[in-house]
Amino acid sequence: MEDERPLSSALVIEPFQGERYPEMPTLTFIFGLYFSLSAAFYFHAGEREEKCIIEDIPSDTLLTGTFRIQQWDTRRHDFLESAPGLGMFVTVTTYNDEVLLSKLYGPQGTFYFTSHSPGEHIICLESNSTRLVSFGGSKLRIHLEIRVGQHDLDAAAAQAKDKVNEVSFKLERLIEQIEQIVKEQNYQRDREENFRMTSEDTNSDVLWWAFAQTLIFIAIGIFQMKHLKDFFIAKKLV
């Protein structure tokens, strides 16, 4: 995989395992967009292959995704500028099976959704190709840009007729980014608190289990000593 530009966020590729998506492709892209607000990249997929992205975002956060499809040309041995006749199904769900977005777009488009609760959100993309896998659908290159917590204010800023309006739009963008950073910090603070509580509960369970094991060993030792003493008395060895 190659990036279109250096990413400020961490990109990890690892197998996705779970009973909820048994037919999900092996490679799933997981992004840590905790304090970075945007990332652009591309990946390859077959015409009938579904690719999924897992985004871990706080609640009440707007996520914007912009994509563009390029189709492989076997004669030129290169990707075309677009994929005529193909569209893209975009589905966004949570781990609670709540569907936030399910829509068919063209070969390029922009989708939006707002998270209702904090946690991981699954974004799946699949082309609407009707060709069977056995007949070998061509390879696609999907360009994708993810923006977290940003509204598209660039167009409005470009139409500003004076510097005052342009500055006000820049200030609005800056305030929005600050609010998003505060949301991310609060979300991470909540996760750290939950992790600390889980660790403390685990440590307490381990301590009580060790104490219970000690009592069991002492009880078994006393029982064995008493049983051995009774045996010696019964055999008149003592």
C-alpha cells in the first residue's frame, strides 16, 4: 500500500477477526485518528471485494469521507482516471449493529455521518459491479480521504468577498478543530478511566483467588495430617 501524502495518523493493517463479520475480507484498515483530523490514502480491491475501515471516534462527531475509483486497464497496464459504469456502496455501522449510513454513490463522491455514541464505527466500501468473481473482475484503485470533526468550509471561504469574511471562516474552522480536540481528549480520558477500573477489578479478583487458594491448601493439609494420624492410631503405630 502506498500513501498519496505523508499521514499524520498511524496506519495499521491487521486481520479482522470476529463472529459479526465472518465473510469480511482478511485485510481491514484501522486508523488511529485521535488527534489528527484528516488522512488520505488509496488501496486496491477487486470489483466484487468489500473493504472495511474501523474508525474509533467520540460521540457527536462528524466524519466526512471522499472517495474516487480508478479501474485497471489491461491494454494500457495502468489505472484509468475513473471507473465508468461503476458505483460504490458505502455502509456505516456500529458494533451494536446500528446502521448509520447505507447508500449507493457514483465512481466518486462524498459521504457524511455523525456518531451517536463513542466507540468503533465500521465503514465498508464495495463496488456495484455485476460481474462474477469466477470471471475475474478487474482490479480497482480506491482513493479515500477521511476527515474527522471537520465541516467543509473551504468553498464558502473561497466565495468570501473581503478579508473580514475570510478571517471569520478561518476562525470558525479553528474553533471547530479546538472543539474536536477537546472531544478526543475527553473520550481518551473516559477510556483510560474505564481501563483503570477494569485493571483494578482484575487485580482484586486475582488477590481474592490467591487468598482462596491458600485457604484451600491449608484445609487440604490439615485434612491429610488428621487422616494420617487416624491411620497411625488405627494401625496402633503410635
